Amino acid sequence: QVQLVESGGGLVQAGGSLTLSCVASGSIFSLNVMAWYRQAPGKQRELVATMTRGGYTNYADSVKGRCTISRDNGKNTVYLQMNSLKAEDTAVYYCYANLWDKPGMDYWGTGTLVTVSS
């Protein structure tokens, strides 16, 4: 089992910045992809950014140039630095992880709320 705990959400003004953190614990020796997803009110969950253990990253077009995903493999932590925040970035942000030796198994955190006031 893998447990993911997010932190760093909160209320921020439009144009501001916020950094989210997600710490993984449990059976994590084979952590592979770690990612951030978000779900705005009334909308489906969507991908924000992903990062493989080797450092390959992928971003949603809506956040390219404004967000940076990074991870510290030694601390089993993934971060999401968000800049130039917009009202439409308001959502619950979820941490995601999978394991290279357990294909098909997805692990999710409980989410952290980011509210951007305009």
C-alpha cells in the first residue's frame, strides 16, 4: 500500500504563487510516476503535471509556463510550484503515484484545496 499526503493548499490572490507538496509513504521502493491532478467544482478531474522517477515531465497546456513539477526521490516527495495563478486554477489538487512493479495500481491522496481569488 502507498499513502499520499498533500499539503500547501490555501487561499491566494490572482497572480500569486503557491507550492504544493505530497509525501509518499508505505511500500514505495518502486515508486514510478508521481503526478498532480485537479478537480474544479462541477468538472472532471484533470491532469496538471506528471514526473517519472527519471525526471521526465509532462504538463497540461493550461499550466505550461506557470507550473513546475519536481520531486525529491530521497524524500519520496513531489512538489508543484504554481505561479501567476488564475481564478480558473481554483480546484482540489490531488497527488497521484504508481509503482513500476504493480502495473494498473493507482494511488491517490485525499486532496488539498487551492482557491484563487480574483
